[in-house]
Amino acid sequence: MRVNVYARNLGWLFTDLQQNIAKYGAIASETPLPDMDAYICLRDSEAHLSPKPDKTLTTLHHIHPVDLRGFGMVACVHPFQERQFRQRDTKTPIFTLPIGARDIPVAPFPDKPVLGGFFREVHSKGKRNLKGSLLFKEAVEIARREFDFDVLLIGENLEHIASIGRYEKRGALPEDYARITALMTTSTSPMIPLSAYEALAAGRPVISTPREFPFNAANVVFGECARELSRQIIAVFSMENPRIAPQHPFSREDWCKAMVEEARKLS
């Protein structure tokens, strides 16, 4: 049975996911290959390219409305997406499985507290700073009035806040989590960033704007505004030992394997 996983190579996450999915028997390509038995579309914006919509598993990574009626199956990465999708479409088969973390090593903390921000800023549909980069910067500046700590930014489109710490323009690697004491995520979306899953897997606390974690996220603290986030930064760094038991509720390998298994059911 031939399963084709397709996605344009724009770098960042989707290329990595495509390569992982291919390890489980799918054939990877940038555009759909002809005459395949089933397809996996990694970007919902590219679903219309499939030559066999009814044999196509499309993954949702956004929360904006997408019409996927007539497609074989839809995979969500957060329960919020499934609830929202069901308000528009009650017939298309759908399931939810977070992508989760890679194999992240657990390592000692840095000698000096380090706050990590591993993300790529996004500006879309007239809205700016969707990942909350300016909020991140403001919270750091307020917290530093009372506590001395470093900042490690890894990602893209973060030049405008690079002055608050060290900025490395690339995707975060599993070993990068050993370089931080805690991770902060400030995006406006209710979705869970993969960096949050990976920080928890590394035994690092997560400081977040309000969002729904699809598991018992006892090691996540929340703040709605810069001042609340700054207080959480100080609280986490003031702990005698902020290390937490690693949490690994979802794994990237399980997700990639499940995509192939579900797509094969459509052939």
C-alpha cells in the first residue's frame, strides 16, 4: 500500500515531520504524487492539491476555518481545533492527537537562571506579533527589575527583541533545553507550542499565557499580562530547585506513526 505524505519545503517544522513520517513507510514529496493509494497532507492550506480528497488525511495546525468536506479524515493537534471544526462540519471523520516532544535529554540546570523563548514570530492577516514576542520582551524587562537572569531566544523573526538576550536564528534542537532553566510561551493562540511539550519532557517548568493543556499540566504556570508573567518568572527562578519530574505525555514518533496508520485505513 502506497501512502504519499506531501508538503512544500518551506523549512521549519513540516520538513522534519515529513521525514519522520517517511520512516514509517510513507513516500515523501513536495507535491502529491499521482496514483497513490492514500495521501497525508501536512498543511491544510495544501489539501486542495490532493488528487484523491476522499483518500487524504489532512492535518490541522491552525485555528482559522478550513473547509475539508469530502476529505477522508482530519487530524487535529489540540482539542480546541476539533471542537471548532465540529461546529462547521459534523460528518468528516476527525481525531485529535498532539504532536508532542522529540526525545529530549534531561540534564543539569545552567549555573545562572536562563529563560528560554523558542519560537518563530508570525504576522498574518493584518495581525502582528501573533506569538507574543513583544509581550515576552515586556515581561522579561519587568522581571529583571527584581531578579537577574539570562534569556536565550531560538527561532526566527525575533530580531526586534534580540536585545534582551542571546538570539540564535534557527530551530531549537533537543539539546538546547539543557541550556535553559524554564521556558516561556506567550502566543495569542490557544494551541500548545511544541517547545512547551519539549521543555516539560526536559524537566523544565513552563510559563505560559492562558491556554488549555490536554493533560495534567501541573508544571505549567500562567500569566495573562506582562506583569503577571514577570511575577511567574521571578517565582520560578526563586525556587531553591526548580527541577520538575519530566513529563512526556505525547511523542513525535507516536504521532508520525499514527498518521501513516490512519492514512492506510483510507485506501
